[in-house]
Amino acid sequence: MESPNQEHILSYTTLFGVLCILLALTAITIGVSRIDLGVLNIWAAILIAACKAGFVLLFFMHLRYETRLLQITFVVTIGSLAILIGFIFWDISFR
Amino acid sequence: MTDVPSYLKTPSSPNLKGIWVWLLTTDHKRIGVLYMISILFWFCIAVTLGLVIRTELMAEGETLMGSQTYNAVFTLHGVIMIFLFIIPGIPAIFGNFLLPIQIGSDDVFFPRLNLLSWYLYIFGGILAVVSLFSGGPPDTGWTFYVPFSVQTESGVTFTVLAAFILGMSSMLTGINFITTIHRLRMKTMGWMQMPLFTWSLYATAWVQLLATPILAITLLIIVAERIFGIGLFDPGRGGDPILYQHLFWMYSHPAVYIMVLPAMGVISEIMPVFSRKAIFGYKAIVYSTLAIAIAGSLVWAHHMFTSGMSDTAVFVFSLLTFVVAIPSAVKVFSWVSTMYKGSVLMTPPLFYALCFIYLFSVGGLTGLVLGAAGTNIHVHDTHFVVGHFHFVMFGGAGFAFFAALHFWWPKIFGRMYNFRKAYRAAILITIGFIVHYMPMLILGLQGMPRRYYNYLPQFEAGNFFAGIGGFIMVAGIMLMLVNLVQGLRKGEPAVGDPWGGTTLEWSVPSPPPLHNFLDTPRVKSYPYDFTDIMKQQAGSKKV
Amino acid sequence: MNAVINPVPGVDQAFLYILGFSVVLLLGITIVMIVFVFKYSRSRNPLPSDIRDNWKLEVLWTVIPSIIALSMFYYGWSSYTGLRNVPAGALEIEVTGQMYSWIFLYPNDKETENELVVPLGKPVKLNITSSDVLHSLFIPAYRIKVDAVPGMKTYAWFLPDKPGSYYMQCAEFCGVGHADMTATLRVVPEPEYEEWLEIEEE
Amino acid sequence: MNSSTPDKAGVKLGMWLFLYTEIMLFGGLFVLYAAYYSKYTSVFIEAGKSLDITIGALNTMILLVSSFTVASAITAIQKKARRSAAALVGVSMVFGVLFLVNKYFEWGHKFEAGIYPGSPDLSDAEAGKSLFFGLYYLITGLHGIHIIIGLILLSISLYFITTKRIHETQFVVLENSGLYWHLVDLIWIFIFPLFYLIL
């Protein structure tokens, strides 16, 4: 079992740095959405959103410093959701 | 062993009095018993409704009731059986009672959350009753297919909310179990030393956790559709009713495994104990449990081969369906082989378990007919499906539930029941079962659709026999329950380990004391090691 | 033009193949189970052996069922393609499900309710939709069933190879009249069909 | 098993498991979004233009900043700065309320324009438009409910901080409320581009 001292303390500067990155990414995603990339637009939007989500998860939610168990199960959850969404297209795309 | 009062005599916290000893308890064992009482209550109601259905169908034409009433009855039968009986059945009763003991803990990780889950369950049941009086009983079938479920004027909204609440209850139980297994398992118990019942609960809990929210949102959408008229599935506004079916089965197919995995866990406990021999292929069973949980979540659209879905999807989902069949087959072979060169003692729990293996095999094999695309088209939505899933759900999960009742009854209440009556009941139930559901398979092959309150004349004989079987089966169920309850008063006191089991629950007194263990339990390096039992037996003068 | 293949025998063969294997497997499991219960009963065999696993056996009973399962899948799928591939030149009939009857619309705009008449020996394609909730057109004799979905067209085809009268039913629960939503399929020789088609119904 | 000392890691595991169910809950709606987007791409893009990017961006920033303040509150409590922790949680709550106010005006504006579930304008619109707004109202509505729940959790944490039931060695309630608040933020991170920014 983990010892209680292993609690990770994130510095204010790190957190603030992450906030700045997140705000910057928000600006970027708005900017990108104004350029017409065709089908790529939605993928760009999702990709940038995923990056932002990653920063929130890893730092704000401390996932980076959590146990293996939490990291693995989180990936499993997202993976299941991705499979559910993906498998729908076996139907939608070929109907 | 020192005399310590059992959990039935000790309130979980000292200031509880009277009925509050039960209603405010946080002891996982008491909560298990609370679940047992409430789940058996709903089970009896649903059995009655099922018998009403079959009685109506025994003769052609309108006999007992009209079409609208019939539709309400089968909807309620389905909703109650699925959401109030089978899904919570084994995990909520036996999981609650045994999971902490099997891993050497004194309770689940969140005892108060556990109690909350029970209250949610009760609340869901009440909502289901309320739905009867708010616009008439629901008449959509338990699948709530759109657009019908959005258009009908019956009280579907409340039924759907009831299912939503029950889903939450089951989800919270899942969270509780996973946390318990991860955090409260004894340090000395590795993953591969965990009893198979606990393993099955673990896999089930993950399915509950990840699949139930999909049901929740699907049901919320129906409520939103009915109240606000959003039109997400309304073809007139571009919606796609087939998408609803995808969402619905994304939960409801994995739900089949929520129902049947714990049942398989029960059988995996019973077979070794009464064969007095290690379970054959422990690891194979563990891996197939996980494989079923994972692959079983990816086959939902095999309920939709005739729905107008794309042929590519039919191909993919049919193929995946056959993949799921394999781990189930592996388990069946392992259970049977467990008896090979064992020392088999026939008892009521083992009898139920053997019936389980037979009936579940029929259910699984008829499932192959449904999984194959070409044959599915003919039998989909017919009585063949009704027969098939009753073989799996009732012959499988239901019989495992009965087996578990007989297996752990002495552990839970500290009293034995009458064996002779138990066998009689079991034989009645099994014979009734076969007479009841075999004709349905044949009727389905002949082309009788399901959810019909009336039928073409050529189907009368089959339906008549099915009805007869139904009555035999219900008589058996009544006898079984009466016998168990009589055991509470008249039965002989049970010792801590009446069957010669090896998992930790048999190392504590029956019924267990409040905190389960009097001293630190000793974990075996292999959970089904019977050498100690054999030594004890050699020590005493018995054969 | 190549001859039209009737998909019904293919489906029936798949049924026989899967059910045959199932019966054999079921009998095998049951017999072995019963034999074990008696042969190794505690009175006959008080001392159990400690056998925990046998990886060769386990691999064997994983691989063989996998092969059987895949062959079943193959039969199922190939018979399914027979049901889906409409031969060229099929007679197309528009079908609409509604609460609680079936409407059939012929190429010459003749409309019938709950009665489908088709010429013998000519493949028939049914284009199906619904005007209200889900229904499902089920013709047991020709092993076809397909949902009628509002706002969407689905199809099924069959080859009427024997004259006679068959029944059709609704297989997707649709409400109070679900069980009464039956219709008749009549297969008649071609001249009779032509004659029937010209009769104006009032 | 010694149950006198609360097992922090277990409580946090329970919270994460709960968050997974929340992810899957919203996931179901995203399944629908994916299906309908692929079917009615152009209609969705057209409908998305009628949403106000400024309000959307503003709300995104509000949530991001409030996430930052909640995360900082945990750092503060770990560093034994109870007062600043309380202040930071308070600020986060103010942001949460601001978000709801914005949302209120945005919804109200749409209702005035005749775009609401089941409205005649939407029912007569081309196929797909009503799906976009149906999903929009469902997802943002559900998200709004989660903001309210998050606010309740944060206020409980705030109360515990002021009454010293949350302190530098025992702050799992704050941590879990924070996790919940971040999840609400996470979902918004996906809602924003999928509804406001599609082009």
C-alpha cells in the first residue's frame, strides 16, 4: 500500500502554466475552426479538445501522479467509449 | 471456537433499536438479507405475472384478458424480472453477503453507500408500482423501443425512471465491489488466489460500471422525448429509430453478462466443494470470465439483424457473437471435468448446479442459432428467442440463484433445510422448466412471434403444453421457498462448514459474527485446496 | 440470365448444421456429467485425486469449439447473403406497415390490404417501410423477416416456388393490435396473377 | 483490516470509478452526436453557426479558470494555507455561478428566437436541424445539472474547510469535489468545439 507521505504537491506555477496552455489551446481551436479544412475541421477540433482534456487530467486531476490502477482503468474507460462510438459506424457507414 | 453472537443478534451500531436494526444497518450481511427479502418479493410477483401470461396463451383467442392488459402484463413481467430480480439477484444478495468474507474483510469499502443502493432499489421498485397508476400500466415491452414508447399514452415515463433508478443502484453496487476487492482484499491474497465467485463479481462490476450509464442516458432520452418532445429518434425530423436500438442494446446485451457471470461464479464454487476436488482449470475460468466480460460488451447489435441495419454490421456482430461462445464452452467443460476422479456427494445445491449446466448448455447452443445471421432472420422475435433467453436467464441465472440459495442458506441463517423436500422441489422445477420452454423453441421454429396474446390455430398444442409446464414449475418454486423458510424454524443448526468448503466463508461460524472474522484468516496459496479437508476427514472416523 | 437460387434450402441447411452439432454437444456434456456423478460418487470413490488442470486438454477444448463456431458462423453468413442478394428482374412490391395492417402496392398502383398475391416462380422483392411505429414483416414459409421502420426503406426478397397460401405476421411489437396484424400470401400461377392484377378493387 | 484510519486511496478510487460512469453517461450522447453528425454534416455545421461563439468561448475560459482555482485550492490546503484554500474554492464557485448565468441568457436568447425542443420552427426545419438542437439542449442541460451538483459539492468542501474538517492531512472531500469539478470542465472541453466551433 502507498505511504501517506507520497502525496504529490503541485506548485502554483505549474498549475498556472497549465492554465495558460489551456487558454492558448482554446484560442488555437477557435482559430483553426475559422479556417476551412473540410472534413479535417472536426478532427482538428477533437484532437485539440483531447489535448486540453489531457492537460486537465494529468495535472489538475493529478492523474500523472496517481497509481497504475487509476491510469489503466481510465484508459480502459475511454477505450470502451471509443469502441462503442466506433462500432456504431459498422452500421452507419455501410447502410 | 469461542462463542461470539452472530450478526443476526448484534446490531451493526449499538444505538440501533427495533426495526432500525435492519433499516439503518451498514453491515453487508444484513444488507444482503434485506436484498434477499425484497428481491424474492419481486421474484414472486414476476413469476405470478409470467404464469398469467402462459395461462392466457393456453387456449387460442381471448381467454383471461384483453390485448392491452396482456401487453401490460408481459411488459411488467420483463421489467420486474430483469431490473428487479436477475440483475441485482446474485450480486446484491450473495455478492454483498459473501464478497467481503471471501476476501477476508469485515465489510465492503463503502458500507453506507451499500445501504443507499438498497434504498435506491426499493425506491425503483416503488416507482415501478407508481407507473401502474399514472396513465395505465406500461405496454411497450421491457425494450421500450421507439417510436412506440414515445407515442404510447401508458405510464412509460415512470417505468423508465424506475429502470433508471435501479440502474443507479446496480452501478453503485459495482463501484462498491471494485473498490472493496482492490482495497480490502487481504495482503496475503493475490489475484490468482481469489475465489472464482469473487472473480466473477469483479468482472461483473466492471460491466455494470461501464455499461449501465449508457442505459441511464438512453432512458433519460426517452423521458426527455416524452416530456419535451425533442424528437431525437423521430424520423419526421431526421431521427433514426435504429440508433435507439443500438444505444439500448449497448447496455442490455452486456446486461445479459451482468446476469450470467455471477451465476457462473456460483457454479464454479459449488462444483469443487461437492466433488471435493480442485476446480479444473482455475486460470482458464478466470480468463474466460474476463473474456466474456470484454467480448460480451461488443456484440450488442446481434439483437438487430432484422432491424434494417447494414449488412456489414450483421457480418461483424455475428462473427463476434461466435467468439463469445467459446469462453462459455470452456467453462462448461471445466465444470464437468471438475467431477472427473472426484468424490462427488449429491446434495440439493449440486443438483441445481448440474441442472444449471444442462439448461445453460441448451440456452447457449440455441444461442448459436440466433448468432448465425441466416438462421437468426427466421427465428428472431419469435418464441424461439423467448425459449432461448429463458434457458439462459432462468435455466442459467435462475437455477444458479436457487443453487446459491441452497448452498449458502446454512451460512446466512445458520440453519439447514429439509433435503428430501429440496430435491422434490428441484425435480419439479426442472421437469416443469423443460416442459415449459422446450415447446417454445419448437413454436418459434414453426414461426410463432413473441409478444402475441393470440395466435394462429396451429400453435395451440405447443402453447398448451408450455402452460402445463409453467404450472408444474411454479408449484416447484413454491415448494422450494416454503422448504427454505421452514428450515429457518425447524432446520438443524448448521456448523461453520457443513459441506467441506475451502473458501474463507466456510472458516467462520454460521451465521458469521458481526465483523466476520474472530482472528486473522489464513489464506491458502490455492483457493480450492482440499488436502486439509481430507486430513480432517481422515482424523474423524467417518468414511 | 442465370437461374435464380432459392435461399430457403441454404437457411435450412444452416439450421440443420448448427442444431445437429448442438444436439451432439449437449448429449455429450449431459452423458459425461451423469456418468461422472455416478462413477465418482463419494460412496464409490471416497478419495478424490488432486487434478488441477491439464493444459493440453484445455487448449484442445478451446481450439476445437473455435473451429466449430467459425464454421457455424460461415454457414449462417452464407445463407444470409442468399437472403439479401436480390436477383435481377425481381417483381418489386411496396409494403407499408401501419397500426395494425399491411398495405401492398403493386407496380400498376393496385393496392391491397393484408393480402399479397404473387406469381409462381418469379422472384419478388418487397420494399418495406412503416407509417407509424416499428413493425416487422415475417413470412415463415420463406424464412424472411425484416423490420418496417418509419422514415426508412428496408427490403427482403423471396422466390415463390410452390403455389399455395401462406401466412405473414408482424414480428416487432407494435401495440394493442400486434397479434392481429396478420396477412395472407397467395402464390398463384402467372396467368392467374395477371388476371388478378387487372381486377379493380373498390 | 483496520477500519479506524480512512483509506484515502480507496475513497479516491471509488470517486474515479464514479467519474467513469459519468464519462459513459455523457458518452451515450456523444454516440448519438457522432452518428447524426456523420449523417447530417452540413445541417449540423449550418446550425452550429447560430450558436454564439463569444459566449461559448467565455464559458470555456470561465470553466478553465475555475478548474485552475480548484486545483490550486488543493495545493493550498496541502501547504497548510487554509485561508487561501477557502478563498480559492469560493472563487471557483463564483465562476461556476457565472457560467450558469451565461448559460441562462444563452438559452433564453435561443428560446426567444423560437429554437427550443418541440418548437414549431424546429419541427418544420430541414431534417437534422432539430437533432442538432435536441442534442445541444440535452447535453448542455445535463452538463448544467452537473455544474449545480459540482457547486453543491464545492460548497460542502468550503464548509468543511472553514470548520477545519478539511486540513492538510485530511482533504479527500475537497479532492473528490475537485475531481468532479474537473470532470464537468472536461465534458465542456468537448461540448465547446463540437457545438460552437464546427464549420
